[in-house]
Amino acid sequence: MKKIFLTLMILAAAVTCLGADAPDQKTRADSESYVVLKLDGGVNPVVADYLVEGIKRASKEGARFVVLQMDTPGGLMTSMRDIIKAIFTSEIPVVVFTYPKGAQAASAGGFIMLSAHVAVMSPGTEIGAMHPVSPQLDFLKKDKDGSPAGVMEKKVLNDTVAYARSLAQKRKRNIKWTERAVREAISSTYTEALRLRIIDLVAEDMPDLLKKLNNRRVNVNGKVVTMKTRGLKEVVYNMTWKEELVNKFADPQVIFLLFIIAVVGIGMEFKNPGMIVPGTIGAVSLFIFLMAIQVIPINAMGLLLIIAAVILFILELQIVSYGLLTLGGIVAFVLGSMLLFDSPLPGGHIPISSIIAAVLFVLAFVFLVVRLVFNAHRGQVSTGSEGMINNDGIVLKDFIGKGKIMIHGEIWNAVSEDSLLKGEEVIVTEVKGMDLVVKKKETS
């Protein structure tokens, strides 16, 4: 285990030190270009930093405008607000384009669309479903009209409605639809969005977009700017490789899965030392989990509840509770999973379907794999002299005093007064708890 974690620490240091994050000078924009940024996936701090810095950089380098190509199911509200602030303070127009065909501007994406200087959708796309979600209490209590009954839930909803209305007012978009999209989670197609004045244009692709933007007048911080698109070159600002790497793991469901794998893998290694593969997988998952939670903060109480649930599941195998420990573990696991991430927008928490699947996986692991290990060790120890004494084993690594041997196809802790070398045969002389007392096997 020490070697595994040492390797991971070296890997972490290498990832931190290698690779420059400075923009590629070959992709610099100028006054005869426009910049393309891409939001493909969840809205999180990595994506927000990339977009905010991209908008600032485009303005600094003199680009005519920015096109933000977007396809997102939603994400974190704090990250969404950072992106919107960057759009509002931009010195050049920011065009938000829901693209390619079949993409969505859901939840946080809908808010970002409302904030754009020019909002555009391609055919087959949709916008809406902006209702704030409280994963902890959303399913427990509702008023007669279906709105949240809790004070905190109402505060979140009303605040989100006010924010959405302010965006619509700022850009002169459909305020009534905006409020319904938040309160009732309605969505609209690209044609409905255009008809209802939620967006400004519908464009087939980038060439069609540039054609329709040409000579369009846009108010940028009180200054009317006429967009000229003919003859401009396209400059794409891509994420750095480190941003791409971290972004792939900056997803609540992925982080949740990594934690479950880490618990199971490392748990198997501690229970049956020397298996290597589960421990390595678990350690790598733990490393990536720790890296990912630096991007998307987690709720410590939720994490503790999940750990407590796993402990309760294991205790069920050793204590007769008639299922009470298992029931308590399931409750703790579900609540912990719901509390693990706290985002009021869809896409920023763990779906209940994923939580149920994880519960079943952990239960299967504990009650099948761990039970088999417990029973195997208990069965062999309980047989005493008839089952273990005088059985042969193989030394796995040189040791004096304490070490490990392979016997009955399993790895056991062993103690010996002899100096033993890897590969030597030993014989069991005594069983002390979970340790086997051995001596070197005499050869004729």
C-alpha cells in the first residue's frame, strides 16, 4: 500500500509541474477575427474559469466578438454566475449559440442564454428547465400548488426567479416565459423560443450564424456596436490539457463513483492484504477523487454519512441486529449521497437512480465478497489443529518475526522464530487468532 500511495504522490507532483497553462500563441486573435469558446457538458468551476478567461483574453487581443457554442444539461449556480458576470462586463459582444443540432441549453445553460448579447439556437435544440432543485428535501414536502413548502426552498426559488427576471429585463427577453421556466421548469424548442422572444436568431451552423450576425447592432455596456462578420477568421480557444483532464472528473456522478470504488478497493486490500489489484484501483480512485473535490467542493457531513453507512453494513456481518444495522446503513447512505453535493440547479447533484444503484452495489459487495472473506477466515481458524496445524504454506516475502504466507490459496499473517526467505515452504504449528505460527519445513 505504501508503494501505491508513493507512486500516486509522484504522479500528482508530475501533473502539477508539467505542462504550461499559458495560451498557445498560435491561436492569438486580432482585430480581423472572432473567437469561439465551447461549453460541452456540465457547468463547473473548471469550465467557468476557461470561459471567463477566454472572454477576457478575446477582448484583450482585439477580437471583434465571441461565440460561445453551448450544449449543457446544467451545473453549479456559482459557476454559472461567474460566466454571466464575464458576459455582462465584456467589452465585446458575446454570442451564445446552442449548437450543434440536438444540443440543449438546460438549467444553467438557460440562464447563460438569457444573459447573451445575442442568443441563438440551431434547429433541434431546446432551452429551459431552470427550476432550482433541492436534492435533500425536494421529494419530502410540497404545498398544494406544487411549490416548495420549506422556508429555505422558497428562498432559493424566489431568489432564482428574481435573478432570471433581471437577466430577461436586461436583455429585453420574454420575462413571463423566463419566470415559468424557473417556477414550473418548462422548456421550449428552438422555434418556440424564437417566437416567444426568448432568443434572437435561429442559425443552421456557423456560416449561417455569421451571415445573420452581419450588420447587427448590439448594445455593449451602453455603447452600440455594429457587428461586421464578413472576411473574419475564426480563432478557437481550447482548454489546456490539464483543464480537459480535470474537467472530465469534475462531475458529481463521476466523483461519487470514484469515492465508492475507492472505499471498496481499499477496503478489500486492508481485509485481505497482498491482493494488489483492488488496492491499486482503490488508491488511484481515491487520488482522483481528492483531486476532483478541489474543483467541486463536497459536503463533509454527506461524506461522513456514506462512510458510516459502509461501517454499518460491515458490522451487520458480525453483530446480530435482525437487519437494523443494514436499514440504518441504507438510510445513512442515501442521505449522505443527497447531501454530498449542494447545487440548486439540475446537473449539480447526484440523481436518485445513481444513488440507488450505488447502494445495491455496496450491499452486494459487503454481503457477498466481505462475507465470503469473513467466513473463509472464521472457518479455517475454527477448525484448529484439525484444519490448519501441520498444513504447508509458501513464504511470500523475506521476513524475520512477522510476515505473510500463502496457504489454502489465501494470504495469511504469519509469525516465526526462523529467518524465512521468499518461496520457502513452512508448516503451521499453531493458530493464534488471525495469525499462524509457522516454522521452516524440514526437507529430507
